[in-house]
Amino acid sequence: MFNIPAVTWTQASPALRDRFLHALDRRDEAAINASARDLTGCVNCLPGETRLLLGLAPGSTYGDAAALIAKAGALAQTGVLKMTAPLA
């Protein structure tokens, strides 16, 4: 029998969430990617302006933003997505 690991949904610290938001404001892709990795699975709600900036639906979380950034990064690395401008 195989145990399927449960998805761990967590809340991130205010400092981590602020670091992510500041990285978006500065358009610092390295910091955005690092923060996004740390926010994977975070269930804290994303601020409205940030949600709109990233094109996410109402009620989206920092974890949703992290997944979007990870997906965009993966597509850019494979050449499917040509990133001519920063995410933010």
C-alpha cells in the first residue's frame, strides 16, 4: 500500500509575505522567485492590487501567486514563453 502525502497548506509569516510584495514592487525577479518558492502552499489571501497585477481571481492566495510564478518560470526556461518583460 502506498501512502499519498497530504498537501500541506500553511500560513506564511507577515515578513515573508511583505518580502514577496516588496520584490514585486522592485521588479526583482530573483527575489520574486525565491519568495515564491517559500510561499508555495500558503493560504493567506493576496492583496487586491497584487491579485489584479498578476491577473488572479478574487480570493486568490499567496500560494496561488507562487504557483503562477513557478509556472511562468518553467515555461520561460523551456522556451515556450518568451519573457520580454518582468512578471510584475
